Amino acid sequence: MSIATTDLFSLGLDERDRLNKELGGGIPPGSIVLIEGDYGAGKSAMSQRFTYGLCEEGYQVTTLSTELTVGSFLDQMHSLDYDMVEHVLDEHVLFLHADIGDSNTFSDDDDGERMDLLKRLMDAEVMWESDVIIIDTFDAILRNDPKFEALVRKNEERQAALEIISFFRDVIAEGKVIVLTVDPSTLDEDAIGPFRSIADVFLELEMIEVGNDVRRQISVKRFAGMGEQVGDTIGYSVRSGTGIVIESRSVA
């Protein structure tokens, strides 16, 4: 049964693109959203579109990036015509850079050992206060967490995922939304499986060769609590100066 669209977290920009409409009017509160895609599929651009649209709709958003600093984040958003400067100044968005390779937010060089990244992520209380929390890319944190990595080596992937999944469930129980982007080619199938299982909304970004062209599409694998009907496939492109452009429901 669909829920009222007024209860959804609208992705906005209805006059600019059709993404919110194609996704049924928005994301249901209390959801975990998993966005999968190989390198170059548009995961970061999609998470940036989510961030901008949600801020435009008046929601508080936390965006954690393992790749971009605040400067490069603002530059990239500007290149997509998603002007985030006012939202940053007005504190509608909290942007965090997880520099997992150096002594910064999620690492520590004091003893020369990598920190328990997932624990530090869960302990970062301020980032979880927003309405929507976006982590781009979540697989980088998993791959660089020594505890998670050690359990995976012992074939205990589900045990490794259990603690963070339990934490995510506590967060969304407050009506919040968590968006995770993942490159599935960087993780073992058993490591990513638990996160696919618990995702309320599971979107796969695909690149498909059609003749000499490479086209992108969103394949909707799961969409619990949808508002209006959501299509199985949504064609899109990423254009400089324009951002995400919805082209069709299918590239076939």
C-alpha cells in the first residue's frame, strides 16, 4: 500500500527535473536507501542531487564524503548548477570530509594503526542529528575499517555488519533517512549482502552500451513505502551546468 506523498521526504526540483516524480514523490521517512553503482556510474552526482534537492525543500542534511573536501564539494556542486553556498552558510547542510587515509576525521596516526572507522562513525553524534544522512562512499569506510576487514577474512561478514546495521535501525526509528552509496565491485558479495537485505530503497545505477553510446539508468530493485508508482527503470544523464537529467524510464 502506498503512503501519502505529503509524508515523504521530497527530493524537490519538480520544475527542473523529474527525478522526484519518477521516484514516486520522495523517500519514505524511516528508510535506509542503498545506491549501488560501479565507478563512473554517477553515485556521487546522484547523492549531490539528493543533497541539493532536500536542502531546497527545507530539510536538514548531513553529507559525508570519503573523496571530496568542502572546497571540491562546493566546486562540483557548482559545476552541476546546484548552488550550495547559501545552504552551507545557513547550516541547512553539514558537510563532512572523511579523510580515511590520513590523520583526520576517521583515522589516527598516534600509534600508527588504523582506527575502528565504523565505531567512530557511530560516535559522531552531530552528523546523525539531521533529517537525512548521506554517506558517499560507504564501501570505502567498510574496506578501511580494520575490525570489519578482520571479520571478513574469517568469513564472518554478517557479524561484521551487525553492529552498524543495528545502529542504522536505531537512527531511522526516529523517522530519519540514511542514504549509502556503494561500489559493489570493491566488496565481497557476502560483505555487501546484509546491507542490501536491510535497505528499504535499493537503487542500482547502471551503465549500458547502446551502439556507440553509453547510457545510464536507475534500476529500482526495491522501494518499500513508495508514494506514487515507481518505475522499474529510469534513464538519466549527468550534464555539466545542468546536473541530473531524467531522460526516459528505460534505455531499451
